[in-house]
Amino acid sequence: MRNLTEDNLTAAVLATLSNTQDARLKTVMASFIKHLHAFIRDVEPTEDEWLIGVQFLTDIGHLCDENRQEFILLSDTLGVTALKDAINNRSTERVTEATLLGPFYREGAPEVPLMHNIAEGLPGEPIIVYGKVTASDGRPIPHAKVDIWHATGDGLYDVQIADFNGAMGLRGIIRTDDAGEYRFRSIKPASYPIPSDGPVGGLLRKLGRHPYRPAHIHFIVSAEGYQPIVTEIFVKGDEYLESDAVFGVKDSLVVEFVRVDSAEEASRYGFQPPFYKAEFNFILDTAS
């Protein structure tokens, strides 16, 4: 590997993969090297620009911990996560569309009964969300696991609120009943900016982009014998539906949150009027 030039350097680096035993790793690294070298040839970065890029990635790494994943934010805002999700959720069946997991998912949410209020004690506009989990042929799926999390009416997740002190809020896992139905109570989420105080936020500002996501509720829905789905439902009418900073909105996932002013109906759910109702049915694909 002597006398390397811009014409033969890529081939020399690829040749170092010849002893790689993991076939998938070899394929991935070969493609990565080819595309990365092609990018460098296309852009021809200066020394200063290269150092800025290195520092940018270093700064991203410094902001990653158990409560924040700046690399996922970068992937999201560049459309990489949305593309990865589309590729990994191809289906010939009519199933619920997948979209982003997001950086605020936390494992270990409490399992709660149907109709539980996952926003107990938090201020906001009350909502009830309900629907069915079915197979693509319409059969209900009883005892499906529905993992839920979302932001407050101020657009904040529990990990961003000091008062939670690490505890979980606006999260819960429920199981569908024998008819495949789920239902839970909470507060209406708001649109919010993704964390923009770090390097990803700085990049968005330089690109002339806003950091906002439309109001949504996250779900992971799973059941034995079926392919789990990671998805979100979005509040119809939100001003950021057409410009989601992380490219996650799909028409099939936009849901109307219907305002209900009836005191009698509100009382049945333990609410004061007004409150909102949203119905969404999840359709799962059979496991391959």
C-alpha cells in the first residue's frame, strides 16, 4: 500500500477487508467506504471544513446519555431514520404504517389497566384514545401489547421535566381485551421542538430549518405471531404536519381529536368538559 493517490486510495482501503470473516460486516463496510470516499471526492472539503465536521460529530457524542440521544436526532433530521423505517417495514398486506421511534422511548414503562389515565395529576386537555388491534384479515388480536408514550400539553417528555426526577410519566403499557380493543386516558399532546440546544439544533438553524414536530402519540404494538409495529398518531390540524422536522408524518396516521363538550359524557370518563376523543385502529402483519 505505497504510492497511494486519490485515484487508487479507495481500492487500497477496500482491499483491507479481505480477511473480514463476518460477511454482512464486510458488505456494509465496503459500501460505507465507497460512499464516504465518493462524498469526499464530490465535496473536496478543506482542512478547516474537515475539522469542523470532526468536531461536530464529537459534540454530538458528548450529548449522548441515558436521557438523550443526539445521534438519533441527527439521523431523524436528515431523513435517515424515516428511510430506514420504510425499508424495514415493507409489506404486501394492508397494515399500519410505521414511523419513527424517536429519541425519548424508555424501556420499562408500567403495565396499566384499560382506561388508565397515564397523565394522572398533570395539567392539560383531557383525552381518551381508543380502537382495535387486528390482523390484516380483520381478526381481532386479544391481549396485544400496546406501549404508549407522549409529550405534555407544553411539548415536554418526562425526561425533560425536572419534577419527575427520573420517574416515568405519560407512559404506560396496556393489553387489548378479548375483543382486541384498547383504550386509555391522558392529556392532549402539543407540537414541540426537538432538542435544539445542541449541535443538531445548530445545524438546523444554519440550514434555515425549524426544529418542530407536530403533536403526536407514540406506540409500539406487538402480539405473539405478528410483526411488531413502531408508529405514531398525529393530531389533525396541527400546523407542522407538512413540515415535520424528522419526516415522520403519513396521511394514514393523522387522526382527528374530536372535542366533546357534554358534561354527562365527560363524567363517564372522570373528566371535566371539554375533552377530546380519538379513535385509531392498528393492523398488524403476521410474523415472517
